[in-house]
Amino acid sequence: MDFKVESSGQVGVLTLDGDLTISRADELRTALMKSLDSVDHLVINLDGFTELDLSCFQLLCSAHRTIARQNKRLTLAGEHLDDFRRIVRAAGFMRSTGCIMDMNKDCLWIGGK
């Protein structure tokens, strides 16, 4: 798994490559925490992910809640975003509304976001 953070002003891009599974959860958690601290808007680029599991869903959800509390933004991007959404939908994570922390209405699990 290769994590890279590219900052452009207040926007940073965290590129996730490889397996996003329990065996790499600590690395993902560390990369998310470091990234969230350094930018106002974090874009997670999913171009290089090959697999993901529940631990990744939980970490991304926690990151979104954390960044929302700080009045910052977190969004997903990349050419494999549709693959990511299919996996999220199959796992039962898609929702019609965000959680109480979703003040910007940018919940990662709302259909297509």
C-alpha cells in the first residue's frame, strides 16, 4: 500500500494504493490522521486500490466524522470510484441520509457521493 499526500493550498490529495484491508488498517489510520491534520479539504484518490474490507469502511467513516467536527471537508475521487461504490453498496453501507455529523451533506455513503 502506498500513501501519498499532495497539498495544494488548503486542499490535499491522499492517494490510496493496494489492499485496504485489516492487515493495513493501522497504516491507513496513520495516513488519514496525518492528512486530516494538514489540510482543510482532503480528497481521497482511490485510483490504485485493489481490495477493501469493513475495516476500511470504518476508518473512512471515522475520518469523515472527525473532519466534519473540524468544519473541514473529505471527498472521494478517482477512476475506480464506481468500483468502490459497488463494494460499498454490496456491503450494505449505502444510505439515503448522512449521520448527524454530516453538516456539509457530503457523507461518503450516500448514493454516488
